[in-house]
Amino acid sequence: MLMIVIALSSCSPRISTSLIKSYPALDYQQEVIVMGIQQQVPDDSEVIGQVKIGDSGMSTNCGYDMVIDKAKLEARKAGGNAIKIIKHTPPNMGSTCHRITAQILKVKDIESLIIKEEEEIIENVDYAILNVYRYSGSGALVNYDLHLGDSVICRIKNNYKATLHLEKDGLNTLWAQTEAKAEVPIELQHGRQYYLRCAVTMGAFVGHPQLELVDRKTGKVEFESLKAKNQ
């Protein structure tokens, strides 16, 4: 069995790719599907390798989106059209980087997987679904209430995740406040899923809340991968 190992180190994340088999490289414009930890791999998938994105010790550009993009690039080089995340370590006291391990897959019927990924609406429900999460990291002792309009819907803590059913629909505002206020508009539609990534940034005396609505594909992978204390 052929095994190829490639390792790169710099101020970028450390990349280690092990290939069992490779196919002709994909065009850079071709989409690589990202599958979360709990997502089932299609039966027609072939595992052709594994990629690890880690911290080189000097890594600075290692946010989640960047790490995923690098893993997708390694998959394209090997001719893989999907990656399946099998381990995700978010930033913590030991590193400010997201670190992942993912299988590189060759999926025969990739179009059906793309269509499945695009299915967003749950029929016949009278609520929208908001998945809220916060990684462990800076400002660990700073907690804050998350509001939807005038109502408190949960309290955001360090290393936290929750799935909320929201009966409101239409244009609303999610917001939180410590010594500063953060807010993000959200247009709720019953049956749709939304993902809110929460954090704490530096403040003069108390950390400031940070709220970010992320796209469904990114949010699903991040939310599933987080092993929160409150679970």
C-alpha cells in the first residue's frame, strides 16, 4: 500500500497529508464538500487519505475557515471531492488555532450529496431552529445573556452549545451586552436552521460579546464538532 506523507511548517498552520491513493487533481473551482463528525459517509465513498491541520508553534492565520480551506485544498490535490472531519480541537489555552483531522474522500455520486447538503427546511413546524455555540478561549470567566428582541433566550458561557426553538419569524435582532453591546440582524423563517457563533473579545474592563451568524454548512460542522461542558 502506497503511503505518501507531506509536512509543511511556517507561520501558517502545519499541514500533514497521508495518501493511500490519489486521483487526478480537481480544478480549483470545483467544490469540496465538508462533512461533520456526526454526519454519515455515503456508501459509495472511497477513503483515499487523511489530512491533519495543526499548529506549527508560530501559526497566526489559523481560524476555522482558513483551516477548512487548507484541508479542502489538500483534498483537491489528491483528487478528493469531500472531506469528513473526524477530530476538531478548537482554540484553547494550549493554542489559538483550530486543529482538525479529516479523511479525504472520493464520492462517486457527489451531486446527490450536494443536493442533500442544500436541504434546509423542516416542513410543518411553527418555529425556527437556532444553534448557538461558543468555544473555550479568551474571556473564559465572562458570561452574557443572549437576547432576541426583548427576550432573553439563553446565557452564553465558555465552551457552550444549545439548540433553541424560536417561535418568532420575520426580521429580528440577536444581541448581547457587557460593557459594550453586540447585535446581529436575523430574518427567521419557520423550519430553517441558523447557526450563531459567539465569543468574547478584549474590552477596557470587561470582555465584549461577539456574535456572528455563519453559513449553514460551516455552522453545522462547527456545532457538531464542539464537545461542550453543558452537554
